[in-house]
Amino acid sequence: MSAHSHEIEEGLAFLPNFDAAGLVTVVATDAATGDVLMVAHMNDEALRKTIATGEAWYFSRSRKALWRKGETSGQTQRVVEIRTDCDQDAVWIRVEQIGAACHTGRRSCFYRKVEVEGSGTRLVFTDAERLFDPDAVYKK
Amino acid sequence: MSAHSHEIEEGLAFLPNFDAAGLVTVVATDAATGDVLMVAHMNDEALRKTIATGEAWYFSRSRKALWRKGETSGQTQRVVEIRTDCDQDAVWIRVEQIGAACHTGRRSCFYRKVEVEGSGTRLVFTDAERLFDPDAVYKK
């Protein structure tokens, strides 16, 4: 293993390995239940703001914009813990989620299970209750 | 919302939205504890093999190769549940992890917390006990 790899994997310096687009992948889990709430991305600024404010900020790839989670919906995330992985290209945040993490109004974005059906698959809704009405919240 | 978006978000068809490199992001959590074990990627073949075999297969971006988790180390993952998210570009698998998920020998790849120190940050090891010796297992 190179000295650089050793520093990244075993060191005490937080050296996030942003990809070509300047992003790291972020997994947000519910600090109370362990459920995965969402998978999103942070750029350097989002990561800094998250650390500084204790609230989750992300970078939207589709809107190409920094975004404070809940700024429109009010469904904010208070960050309880931030971890990074061995190669520092992913971040795990444990959060206290106010209301729903998903823009569809569900608690988690992962509201469908993949099940085997015959030689194929189908999705089955699970934990899919809507906590808010997205049409009302986002005024589409 | 377009008819296509509606089908992706509210439909019962599993239509994984692979990125330009043909990959979806996968979060593996420990089915027993809820801890995030690793963040990795699957291509279509890895996803199909995971569903067909009940064991986790991934696609390594660095080695550009399909990879059965544990094929070298013996630290396999039995898949308990597979979920997909609202826009179907991420997959969450809950697994029974044999031994350690991380190539460093730790149970999880997320063995360091990010803490604030003065105006900067530092990493603090947590849950970082090695369950195997990577030098012995991978014969570097």
C-alpha cells in the first residue's frame, strides 16, 4: 500500500476524495432506527456547511445547486454523527429526521422492496405512508 | 411530474437507473444492527447475480470487474432484503455479513468519525477493531 493510501485509510486527517464532479456520496440514516433515509451527494461547500451548522446540506446534481435539506419542505435533518469510509469517498451521516426525508412525502426514499417474481422482479411498497402531500409542499 | 417520472417513483417495475458508467450506488447495512457496512456499486450483471443467488455481487470501478463479495476474503454477504429509492438510482441491501465487510479487516468501512477540532476537523477511530489481517488474507 502506498504512503498516500495508508494516510487515507489509517490517518486522522479528513481528506474527502471528491470525484471528477467534485462530489462525495452521502448516506443518511435515521439515528433512531438505523433505516437508510436517502442517498445523495455533497460538494466541499455542502460538507463544510453540514459540519459547521449541524444540519445536512447537499449538492443537487440535477439542479446543480447547494441545498439545505428541508429549506422548502421544512423536513430538516439534524446531524448526530458523521463518519467517512476507508477510502474517504463516501460519508455516512446519522440524523434526526424531521418528518419525511423523501420528496414524495415518505419518511425514507427507500419505500419499495425488490422481490423475485417468476423469472423477473417486482417492487412491493413497504413503509410507504406519506407524511406530507408533495403537491402542497412543493406547489407544483 | 412526467408519466415516466411517475412510473419510476410510484410504479411496481424495478427499472434501475444506471449512470453513464452503467452503475447504481449500493449501500449495504448490517441487518442485525442497522450499521452501514459499505458503499459500493453494481452494474446490471452484479444486480442480477445478487438477486439470483442471494449473495452480494458488486462491480469494482478501480478493477473494472465484477466481484462476488468475499470471493478472496471469505467475508461474504447474505442478502436479507433489497430496496430501491424514489428515482431508482440507488439500492439499499440489508445483509448478514460474515466477518468483516471492509478490506482493512474491520466490520464496517466506516470506522472513523469526523469531529470538529478548533476551526478544522479530525478523524477519530470508532468500532475499528480488525477482525482479520488484510496482509494475510489478500497476500499483498
